[in-house]
Amino acid sequence: TSVISFREFCNHAYLFRNNSLIDLGQLNQDGSFALSINNQSTTVGYAIQLVEDGDPDTADPARQRAFVSYDGGAIEAIPFPPETDGLPDGIQGQMTAQHISDDNLVIGIAFINVVDPTDDTISVNVRRPYIYDITNDSFQYVPAFVADDLDFNGTLRSMNTLGQVVGWGAIELDNNGSSVSALFWDPAAPELSKPLGTLGGFSSQAYDINDSGFIVGLSDTAENFFRNEELAFVYDNSTDTMTELPEFSQVDEFTRSVAYAINNANQIVGSAQISATDGTSAAFLINVGATALTNLNDMIACDSGWNLLIARDINESGHIIGTGTFEGEVRSFLLVPTADSTPTNCTQPDSGNGGSSGSTGFLFLTSLALYGLRRRRK
């Protein structure tokens, strides 16, 4: 007799609190993903939802639906904007939530209908960046780069305490083609969004903004056609300048880095390639204006068993979350700063530590799946 064993896997959003995970649940289908949390422990993200089509002989279609969870409670669907009403048959409204502020403003992407007021024609399923006010149950859309772009498609990723948001949006190129440009929008000048340009290439994306107006993200360079080069940048909104972040010095042919987050102390975290042969990357930390990246693997005990690959976020206390491998298995990490900031230099062949723990610049803590948590702004 042979026995066949099946294993089923699904993703659930969670809240990490007091060294334990709180399952936030799902809607009516497996799959939920927490992307942001504020200081009131209100969490947002998106979940998979089945839509009953009324036909028992066909599978119900699935869609992404933005959700909110209050202080560890079960997730609740965020309402769709009214412009999703009347979508054609076979097209399901979709919506994700990317970030929530302490004022309970949610930003994300919604697929909506856009009506041209000049001839009443409808553009269907436009990917429109939105701001949703939970308290007042009201939507507004972040505008395009030019006033007459009714079909503007965009994505929002982060908001600072001033209500300024960043992300990216569709932009026309001089050759009549199109690409995406990093986007900045200010409620003090709400008529249009501002494109931030690139590092010499065709596209860019902004992932985070702090209260001083520093923006971080990823941009093509002029080398993109030859080496597929995409590099991390910091953009100074006060001077309208985009600056490439440094690279790890051992890389001969550098091709990719990305800056995911910046806090109000102007500390930036992300991931950068350290090998030109196999594409291996390492999590990094750098201050605005510094001339070298800090490999976070050089700031933990050398015998920890960890390899830190991606730093996703950093809060105002300097806590860093991200993804790496622990004894060969993909896991997520939390780094907590300590009083000892002496590097261990674990990645340096001449560090002389022989693989011992040495000093640690961060107290290294583990959790089961910390990837889904975002910064609490203070």
C-alpha cells in the first residue's frame, strides 16, 4: 500500500507583538499580506477575495482587496471607491493598500473607471493611486504629471507626517514610448504630481520619504541597455537633485541596488549586489551624505548563522527589519541597535575574528515572518 501525502501552504497577514505572532486571518480565500502599520497598531495590506459569479459550473474569479486590521483584530475589507462601479463583465475591481499614516490615511492602488468629460468615453481598469481617509470614509486620487492625462497609471508606496506621498507613475518618453518615473505629490500643491527623473536611464521608482523631504528608491542608469543596471538613489526635494548611493567596493561590474526606506535621522536601508558573478546581494545601511555602504552582515555576530540579504525598513529608533537566510533557510530578521557600534567585519577576509562572535553593532533578534511589518512613524 502506498500513501500519498499532500502539504498545503498559504500566506496570512500577522501582527508581531511581545515576541509572538497574531494571525490577522483572511477574507474568503487563502492569502493575505500586511504591508504597513501605524502607531495605533492599525494595519493595512491586501488579501485575496473570491467573487461569486452565480455560475455553479465555473470557478469564481479572484481579486486583490485592500484590508484594514485594528490592533490585531481580524482583517476587514476596505470599501472600493465609487469609480469601480459598473466595470464591464469579466473585469473585477481590484485594490491594494500600501501604507497607513498615524492620521489613518491609507495610500495604495485602485483599478477604476475614468470618464473623459469632453466626450463621456470611459477608460476601463485604470491603475489609479489613491488616498483613503478611514475616519471620514472618503477617497481622493493623486493626480498625473500633466493636467490632461486622464489615463494616468500610478503606484503609491509611502507617506510622511506632512502628508507628502511618493511612488511612481506612467510617463511619456521623447520617442513616443512610455516608462515610469518616481513620483512626489504634496497636499500643499495638489494639482499635479512631480516626476523626479532618473539616474540617466528611462525609469525610476520611489519607495519612501522622510519628513525632511529626502526620498529613496531605485533608478535605471545610462548603462541599463548594456548591463541592466538599476541603482539605489536618494533624492533631495529641497534642491531637486537625485544622487546615486555608493556601491560595495568589491563589485567590479555593479548592476543592481535598491533603497527601500529612510527614517527621520536620514538613515537609509536597502539591498545591494556584492557579487558580479552570481548576483549575490547584502542588506545595507547608510546615512544621507555618507560615502560608503555598511554591510549589515558586518554588524552582527559572525557565528550567528545568518546572512542578511534585504533590509526592508527602519524606524525612528533604528530598528531594522528584512529578509535573509538562517543556516541556509530563508527567514526574516529584526535588528535592534545596542550601545556597542563596533563592527565585527564578518565579511572581511582579514578581519581576524576567526569566525567568533566579536562585538556586535546590533542585537540580533529573530521572528518567524517579520517581512510584512512596516515602520511606525513617531
